[in-house]
Amino acid sequence: MITVKRKIHKSVIFLVLAIISGLFLFPIIITVSNSFMSPFEVTNRYTTVITPENIFHQRGVMNFVNMSLIPNFVTLRQYFRLLFETPQYLGLLWNSVLLTLPVVFGQLLISVPGAYAFEMSKFKYKEAVFFVYIIVMLMPLQVTLVPNFIVADFFNIRESYLAIILPGIFNPFGVFLIRQFLRGMPKEYIESMKVDGAGHLTILSALVTPLIKSAIAAVVILTFVEYWNIVDQAIVFIRDAHNEPLSVYLSRLSVANSDMIFSASTFYMLPAVLIFLFGQEYMVEGIQLSGLK
């Protein structure tokens, strides 16, 4: 009887979780499926303008969205227009790459030795300094954006990618996450290498880095996703439309070229989805072993 109750309980929990997952995935499913609609169908379904094709869906003087999960006719026309008839799209996609990758690699160059230094240093006030790291990490973007703007203006980099890349590289999140991971690592390994005469650089490169690859993967994935979807900093610091990332361009695409918005959104989220799928096991392991909830 108890076994039957447990099975029913697990089935109910599974059903609830499946429904919640479906609700979260529904916008993504709609976006991907609608990317195979023809531009003509997208325009008539999602425009507010009344046309001969959507006149039966109008309410007063405005057309309402006629959402559909399955296109009337499956076509790759949206992708063709996006990749071959809209050359600025690929250019702005490259801008997103130029913004994101330096932040990711810079985070690793700072976070790994920084976390190691916090954990192994005998500095008396290191916990106080680390507490400041946590305070800065918990501050919302709107609080740090103004100081970043003032400093960028002082160094004359206000309208360049460096105004976004440099604060991203020195974001304290990576140091925090990796240090939490290092706290659970047995220190006997490090002490044994010290006895053999190894220096900190050798220990960091030969021992520590291979052992914390899960935490490194978590930092890479989370940093990539955060700066791949950057909007606020790009709007503030980048004034030239040709240099803005694709995330900003998509916000205007829904108005100017709504017939391509679904294919553009699908193509745009593909890198983030792929990096998560290939690294999800490492990320989950890295967050679990770091002790974060």
C-alpha cells in the first residue's frame, strides 16, 4: 500500500513539474515553430494593421494576434531573408561575439587565480575583502551602471566595447563561485605539492585547474549567457547602431521587420542553447559542489 502511495506521489510531482516546464518552454516552442512560417503569414498573424487576410480577426479598428503553434505552410523563407537578404544581421551577430568572448576569457583569467588567492592566502583581512566582493556582486546593475559610466568617461572609453568588457571581466561572480568550490577541495593535495617544492603557479596550473573544471564550466556558461543577452549596458555605452550587439537589434526588429522576428530570435538563441546543452552536466556539478542553493 505504501509503495502504491509513493508511486502516486511521484507521478503527481512529475506531472506538476512537467506542466511547469511546459509553461516555461512554451514561448521557446512558439518562437521556433513560428520561425518556419512564411513572412507573409507572420505579418498577417502578428501585426496590428488590418489586412484583407486577417480582417476576420479584427476587433474594432485593430487586428489582434492570431497565434498558432503550427504554420499553415512550412517554409525556410524567414531564414533565407535573414541570412541572405539582411546582411546587417550577421554583422551585428559578430558584434555580440566580440562583446561576449573577451568577457568570458577575461573572467577565467581573473577568477581562477583570484579565487585561489582568496582561499590559500594568509592575509589577515582577506575575508573582509571577500565580503566586499559579495556586496558588489549582489548590487543590481542599475546601481553599478552610473559609476561604470563615470569611470569609462574618465578613461575616454565611454563609447567603445571596453566600457562593457572591462567591468564584465572584473565581475566578482566568477571569483565567488570558484572560491566556494575550492573550499570543498581537500587541501592535502596542495600541501603535498608544496612539500615537493612546487610553487603556487605550478599548483594552480597542474593541480587546481583540472580539479575545478566543473566550476570553470559553470562560470563560462553563466557569463556567456549573461553577456550574450546584454541590453542595458549596450544601450548606454554604444551609440553607433552598426556597433551594437544583436540583442539590442532584436528589440527593434519586432517593429521594423516583424516578418523575420521569429527566425532572428531562434538563430540568436542557438549559441546559448548549444553551450548550455554541451556543458549542462559540468555546470550542475559545479554549482552543486560549490555549495550554492
